[in-house]
Amino acid sequence: STCAGEVRNPGRDFPRGLLLALLLIVATYVFPLTMFTAINLPDWHGWEEGSFSEIAKVQVGQWMALWVVASSFAANTGMYTAEVFEDSWQLCGMARTGLMPPIFGKRWNGHTG
């Protein structure tokens, strides 16, 4: 992994992080889908991409639909940030091996605090 060097104990922390991510994914997808399908409002045959917020609005209310949209925004922002982080490390490595211009290999070694 391109970010394993940034973790104190990757042999311990990566498996824990993956397990936690798996549990959260199951909790945030399987449980709501099971409940929404059991209630069946609106009919699950008509579900499409982006139906989660509409289902939440029908079954719980407008406030839940807003939470679904806000949490989707936060999740997508996190995935985008992780991708940019990974891409920056790839560019840095490529620059250090001469495959990219040297400007991409520069790192800031200062402190942020």
C-alpha cells in the first residue's frame, strides 16, 4: 500500500481498519435495505439509483432524507480525499524514479502545529 509507511503499525492497524469498515458497510447497507424491503414503501421493484433518500422520506420523513443526502455527500468527500492522497503518493514516487517531473517529488517536512 502506498500509505503503509504513514501508519505506525500497519500489520495491526490495516486488518483492524478493514474489519471495522466491513462491519460499518454491513450496518449501513444490509440493515436499512432489509428494513426498507420488509416495509415495502415505495414498492421495491421501482427502486433505482438514488432511491435511498426517497425511501427514507416516505418511510421516516423529510429530516431522514436530508440525513441520507448529507451522509452520502460526506462519504463521497472522504473517498475523493483518499483518492487524491493515494494519487499524490504515486506522483511523488514516479517523480523520484524519474518518470515524472521532479516538482512532483518535493515534500514539505515542516510541522503543522
